[in-house]
Amino acid sequence: MTELVNEIAAFSGRIAKVAGPVRSGKTEALIRRAAACVAEGCAPEDILIETSTAEAARLARRRLAAALEAAGVADAKAASEAVVIATAQQICLAVLETPEAREATGRAPRVLTPFEYNFFLEDMKTLGTPIRRLRSVLNHFKVQWCALAPEDEWVTPGEERETLDHARRLLTTTGAMLADEAAYLCGTYLQSDAGACARQQFAHVLADDFQNLSLAQQTCLCLLARDQVIVAGNSDETVACATDFPAPEGFDTFDTLRRGVTTFTLETAFGNPNITDFCDSVAAAGNENALTAMTREGVIRDIATVKWNTPDDEFNGVTRYLFAVNAENPEAPQSGICLVAPTKQWAHAFSQMLVKRGFAVSSLGFERLTGDPRDMSRARALVAYTSLNLLADPEDLFAWRAWLGFGNYLTYSDGWNFLLNWCDEHKKGIFDALEAASAARDAGDAEPFPRGERLAERYDAGRELIAAHSARRGHALLAAVGAEGLRDFAALSARIVGDEDAATLYALMRETQFNPVHEDDPRTVRVSSYEQMCGCSYRAVYAVGCVDGYVPARDAFEVVSTDADRARVLEDSRRAFVAGVSKASDTLMFSTFSKAPLELAERTKMQVSRVRMEAGERIATLRPTCFLEQAGAAAPITLGGQALLADMGID
């Protein structure tokens, strides 16, 4: 590493900014700074390292242990475990979890999963606002929360105020919180008199990939620093992995909006020079001011584009190639190989094919539970998750809200609204209302509020579930809630011992929804989304499904969109693409295909160039991702798939 990295590690000033192109050592500088602080006598628990993803935090902790050992710290592993390494969201929720914060905010930091958010959205519809307008207003709220804007400056009387009040009513009564609220509530609390004791919790705050955070998250981190804050990043690597509303401008202006900031600019990129040349060129195609590496150190190795005929040819060919590569060096850790996939379908297809080839696979970035809560046949995973939730915490009101809504075309949002009105009128709680409805149902009396009998039926079924299965554990418990055999629960089922109770299983499953990590096994090939590549490094990266519509997303080409919308999607995709493929240290391969059945192409949102008939079937002609062409002279050579296999001796 450069002398400048060592200088950053020894930096004793109050505020610093570390900028640099891909693979220039920004993260390494922060890791070494943390190790130096511990070596100098700082208590490990007084150091906070922020990362954009939980996987990046896991890898940072491993690197920190090695850096502490190199710095001569006794019991380096224990010291590394004591350092707080977490995502900005985890940090904000930890602040909000304290009794003082709960009292000051009046909120519980129980964040809704994406599928639970759909129930919240259905309940918001009871306002009568057209759905497109409702989504627009809620998105406006999220943008303002992430910008930490004072509420009196952006909420207008009338529709906006009514919508915000109703949203808070729904969330407060169920003890829930939207993901985008967390940093806003945390920042507001830390800036208040009530939050004075929570400020400056850490002597040193070291924030990696600062550009990926919202302004609210960035502010929270700065407020938590007592003696020193160092931020590292690169706006051209901005990825929406820590928030849906990252603020690269917060990193760009970090030194101009604050006094006494020492700025370090790393100019040497390490690894494969051809890969960094490619990444620099693609980034510059979207931004002429993009950071580029002035000098490069490394060995020129492999970077290429491989073109297959069809998706099936890609699935089969890439995995056969990897099998041959592994056979040449079977002792090499397979965790150094990563396939970065554009969609959940592509990730799953490659994972299945890799398993058939004899590989162990760890997939990351595609764990979110999906399904339709209105249709029980399509909500099996959602119901299983909610059942675990109820067994783990029978007092979780939002779990009950979800449970009550399954199987109804409106998720009983009208009945839930009637229930809340009854609670307001009688000054009772939600469980009081459900018990009243259940008692009326048992006695054959009139329901206490409209839809009360239907809600009582679901409520009674939930209580029966809890009574019947609360003592079950492990695989028997998963089977009881209908999770056994479901793809969404396969990873959980494979990793448990078998004596875990509902609270443990639910906590593990919830972590996969919010803070997923790869299996800590050197013998597993990685499959990852572009967003989850942040903070990682791999010996070889294979970017599969590199066709327009996947990379970048099809919204970048939609003629019905505005120029500004298309440009925004294109630029977001470009940054995620560059940040993802730049994680290859030695080998980078792009895999694409030229055609696919039209039905598949349309259903999965590939960008169709033209349509023709082949053997009586409509076939879509596809284009490789436009980012390859935009790399100009730095674009990799293109090989045919069969030629690649032939070079490996594969027929």
C-alpha cells in the first residue's frame, strides 16, 4: 500500500476526508486507522466503523483482526469483536432502541419488511387517495426524511398533513417504523436536547462508502463522533444499498461545508490495471469529472466479454467453464469466485446450475420474501414468516396486522380501519378490540365493528397457532408453520442445529431480510447482486446476464418515460455496475447472450431490439449491455462461448 494510506492510519486530527478511485485503498486506510487507535490505547468499543452492508461489515471485521495483529495488539480477535462495525441503519436503530430515545420519539424501532410495507400501503388507501398520488406523497415524505429536512418546512396543510398523520397513526398503534424513518428520527433525536446524552458516543467514527448514505445517515454518524471522524468514498461508486436515497453530494461537499477538514486523495489503484481502466472509462462516460487512478499497480490478467447464443447456453456454458477452472486449481478458495447477477431469477438459475456441477453456493442480495398476501397460494412464505413472528413475539401488533390480512383481496384494510376507529372511540387497545370481536363471534352476538367477525376468525386461528406450536423447535417448528421445503427458508433450514426456538429462528430469518451475509465458508462460490458487492473483494468476478434491460434496467430505455427519468435510471445502473465489477482483483468476465424467447424476454424485462420467428417461435434479439460499448478503447475483447469452452478443452 502507499505511504498515503499509512499517513491516514496515523492521522490524529479531528476531521478527514479520504477520496480515491476504485481499489485505491480507501477501506484499508480506515481499517488501519482503527487498528492504530486500539494500538495507541483507545478502548475498542469506543470505535465505530460504518459500512454500507452487513456483508461489508463482516469482511471489515476479519480485516481488522489481521490489522490489529499486525499492529501488535494482544488478543487481536477479541479486540476486533469489541469494535462496533455496523451499517448506518443498524447504528440508527441501536440509538432509537434505548428507553430514552423511545420516550423522546414515541416510536418503537421495529422496521417493516418490504412485504409488510404492502399491508401498511393497503391501510393507507382507506384515506381514499388515488394510489398513484398516494405513492407519490409517501415517496415525498421518504425523500424529506432522508434529507433530514425539518417537518414544518415540507409538510403542507391539507392532503399531505392528513396523509402523514394517518401514516403515523397506523405505525404508532402497531409499534412499527418505516425504513426511511429510522435515520430521520435518529438524527432529530440526536439534535434535540433530549438526545444530548446520546451524542458523541464514540471517540472515533470511521465511515466507509460515505456516498452511499442518505444525508440523514451521514448527519447521524457525525453527531456520534467525539474526537475524530473520517469519511471515505467516491461519488462515482454510489450504490443504493444503504438507503434508497443516497446522497453523494454529502461526500463531495464534506470538506467545503466544514472547517478544518484534512483531505487525502488516493491516486494509485491496485489489482488488474485492465479492470480499473475499464471501470474508469465506464464511470467517465456518465461523468467527465469522474475520479480516475493516476497510476496503477498490479499484474495484467484476464478481462473479457463472452457471448452466448441463449440464456440456457449462458447458464450451462459459464458453469461448465467454472468447473474446468476449479479443476485446474482445486485447492484455491472458491469463495474468491463471485457471479454477480442482475435479477433474482438469474441468481437462482445460476445457483441451481452451480449446485448441479458440484459447487456449494452462497447467494446474497436476493433474500427478500416475495408473494401476494391477498392470495394464500402465493403467500406461503409470507405466512410462514409471520407465523414465526407471532410464535416468537405474540405481542407484536404488526405481526397480528399482517396475519389478519392474509387471503383477502383488500387484506381487510377496511376492517382494520374500523377496528382502529373502535379503539379510538372506546379508548381501548388493539388486543381489546380483537378480544371483543372474538367474544361476540363465540356468543353469536353482533360484531362490535364492521368486519369484526372476519378479523376475529383470523385472530382465533392465530391464537390456536401459538397454543399448538409454541413448544416446537428447529425443523419441527419450520414444518409446523409451513416453511419446510420453501425456497425462501432453504438457507435457514440448512444452517440450524435443530433445537432453536421460535425467537431464535425468527431473529435469524429477520436478519436475512435486513442484514444478509454470505456463509463464512471458503468452499462456497458466491452469487451476489450488484448492490451487495459493496465493501467486498473477489479474485474473479463473472458478471452474468449482461444485456440491456437487465444492465441497465429497462426503465433506462422506456419511451414513455421522460428524458430525465431515463437518464436517472441509466446513471444509477451505471454506478451500481461500476461499483460491482470493480471488486475483481484479478479476473473479470462479462457474460451476455444474443437472443431469448420473446415471452421470457418480456416477462423478465429484457430490452428487445427486434423480434423474429425461429422454428415457429417468436424470438427476441437482444443487445449486450451498453456499458461495454461506452468503455471505448478500454472495452474488453469479445469471445464466443464455444471458443471459450474449446480453449479449456471442453467440447
